[in-house]
Amino acid sequence: MFEDILVPVDGSDGADAAVGHAADVAERFEATVHVLFVASTNRDSVTVVGSDVVDALEREGGDIVDAAAEDLRERGVACESEVVQGDPATAIADYADSREMDLVAMATHGRTGLSRYLLGSVTEKVVRLSDVPVVTIRTHEEARTSFPYENVLAATDGSEAANAAADRAASLAAALDATLHAVSVVDDASLGFDVRSAAATDELRATAEDAIADVAATADEAGVERVREELLRGRVHRAILDYADDEDVDLIVAGTRGRGGTDRILLGSVTERLVRTSPVPVLTVRR
């Protein structure tokens, strides 16, 4: 399932949480964790120490990856570490792709309302750019992170991106003997109450039912023993989060559009909102 897991670190508590979660996954699948620090070329960090010209960020990064690697080895987890230079998000996405990582694990400090984290943060950019699946882990006091996952939610709208995510969710649920929740949401709040909106609602419902059935079929092919099919109504990301809370879901899996078109997830998209606000880890998968 996973052989190589990339964890970018910066010395923060959030990065430590990502390292810990990656270690849990690595122990289960006998994977290697690759700890990476990116010395940002967006900052001037060159300085003189004695008679030597050094990059302070590279030196700091070496200490950070060494500490993380030591913690991993103490747990018996195979690991490698490296410090590179570049734009952090681009360097992380390119590193994961060029070295054929199976998973990237990163913390997100997403908050709601006016205090939400700045759009364009490193984690969000990596989610937008990465060809490799990214699991994002919230670190605030309401966050809940557990492994092995017992309940995996595959959010689907029948799109190619959602189908790619469903494939990954089904494989993961089968490997962990978890329950897979195939969930689609009909958001008809903006359609109004006339005859035309009623017909549109019926069409949305039929599309959602077909999407759920496709995920259930994928799960059956993957050997998942327990599948729940759920059609919800309401604002999509909110309905998914409420369901995840009610059913003690441990992981939400969702698709992303990735680099195509505008080179980012559409602003305000369901996946972006889930990454920002979900108290449980979110696994994003490119189509």
C-alpha cells in the first residue's frame, strides 16, 4: 500500500504531529519515512560565521531533520532525511514526484472565519500541486487523529477526480479491514421551489446515487467487507463533516483537480474546505 512516505518538517509542533502520524502508517505497512526540510530560496538566509559563508536555514534544517529521524529510529521506523533548497511548496511536490513517494504527510493550521489560515500556505499549495496523494493533519485542540483507520469516508460526486480518490479509499479500507463509507451530497438549497428545481433535484439525486453505487462496486472489487452507502443533503462540505462526526470517521478521502486549468484547486471547492476545516485527517488524491 505504502512503501515510501514523505514528511516535510519545519520544527513546528504541527510538523511533529505529521511525523508521528507518518510513523504510525509506516509501522503498519513497513514503509520508509523520508524527512525533508526545504531551505526557502524566498528568504535571504546566507550569513558569515567566522571565515565561512553558510546558509543559516540549511544549518537549521539539518538539525531539524536529524531530530525527526532520531525519533523515528527510536520507534524502529526506517527513515531517510535530506535538506534541499527551493520554493517550499514546489520543492516538496517535485521531490515527492521525482522520488516516487507513495504519500505526503503534512500538518495544516486551518482555522475558520476571519482567522482562517492564509490562502497560499505551503500545505495548501502542496495539495494543489502534488501528483502524489497528500494526507493533511489538523493540529488544533479539536483535532482527532487516530490510526489504524477504522472508518474511511470516500466523498464522491461521480467525477474522475472522485473516482480516483474512491479507488485509493477502497484499497486503504481493504488493507486495514476498515468500514468504507461511500458518501455523496445533494446540494439543492439554491435551486428554489418551482417545478424546474424539483426536476433538477431529482437529477442531482440520481447522479449522486449512481456515484455511490460506483464507489460500492469499487470497494467490492477491492475486497472491502463492510460498505455503507449514504446519500446526504445540504451544503456539501458541511454535510460530509457532520456525517464524519456522527459516524466517528477517521479519514476523509477526496479528489482534487490538481495542476490542470488554473493550476490549483478551485477556490471554495469542497476539497479545499475539507482540508481547511476537517478535525480528522483528509487524504487528497489527484485524478
